[in-house]
Amino acid sequence: MPYNSLMDKMMEELHLQGTTIQDITECLIKVPLSPNIISAIKSAYDSGCDLRIVSDANTFFIETILKHHGVLHCFSEINTNSAIVDEDGRLRISPFHDFNSSSHGCNLCPPNLCKGTIFTRIQASSLEKRFIYVGDGKNDYCPSLKLTAKDYVMPRKHFPLWNAICIDPALIKASIHEWEDGEELGRNLINLISSLMIMKADEVLIAEEYLFC
């Protein structure tokens, strides 16, 4: 069962057990988010970067967490599985790609969402931009392969994306900047953006995936 379908099924089970949307919301806002990552998001936004999310989570989870931490406005686009609360008060999660009617055709990504397809569309609309792609999941490998020599990929060490890259780093055209925890990610991201801003203030566009992979 794809992760997306599993999450929808779990939301049904929770609803049947009496868990409310408010209960889910209160759980989500307790999810720890490194202060360094929050600072990095705000710093990137204030510097004029275009921050976008490409995630296999869902709109309800992502927007609830970002709003709680006061950074929802920092993101110009959230690409993820849709989530709505139905008339019975149950959270319903639907796939980004309707794989029951047609396939996105990528064998690197789960059937419900191909991050590479989404990233290609973003890439085509921002040909002159530099991208910084942050991720740690297996399905982050597909978009990482589409980065160019002027871009940057930031994989989390010893996680699926990093493992996939390590098999054959030559397949990745982008510059690789690894990290281990939220503190290191936040620090490295701010340093990288600062160095790019010195090069050219309007050339940076960030695809920030890490928060909700």
C-alpha cells in the first residue's frame, strides 16, 4: 500500500476510534522543528528566495505545522497530496497523481506522487534560477537527478537519498552538501544562501522538501 493510501486508511481508523480533527491538530503542533531550520526559512525568505515544498505528506499536515511556527507565508507553493475534512469530520487524504486512472510513468517514485515530474515543471518556469534541493527520502533521488551543474542538493547523511547518491555520485550534476541534523542543515543552508547572494542576488530559488518528507 502506498504511504499516501496508508495515511488515508489510518485517518479513517482514528476517526472510528473517536479521534477528532482538533486532536490531530494538537498532535501536529507538538512536532518538534529545529529553531535553526525556522531561522533558515525566515532568512531565505527575507533574502528574496522563492521557497517551495515538494512533499509526499499532505496539505493539512504541512499547513498546520507551518502556520503554527509562523512560516506558512514564506512558501510560494506547496506541492503535496491533498487533504480535506469531510462532512463527518474525518480527514481524507488523496493522491497528488490519480494512479488509479493513469500512471506518472516514473519507476523511482511511489505511484501517488513523482517529485521529479513536479520539479521539472518548476524548473521549466525558472530557467535562469539556481536551485537548492533539500531532502532525505528515497523519492528525493528522482528530482536530484534533474538538477544541473549550477544547482545544489543537500541530502541527509545515512538516509535513503544520501545512500542512493553514494552508489554513483557521478550521476548527480549538482554540487552535493550533506548534513546530519537540523542544526547543521540550518547553518549550512544559511551559509550557502549567503554565498550565492554575493554572487547574484536574484539567482536563487529553493525547493525545500526536507521538512515534510
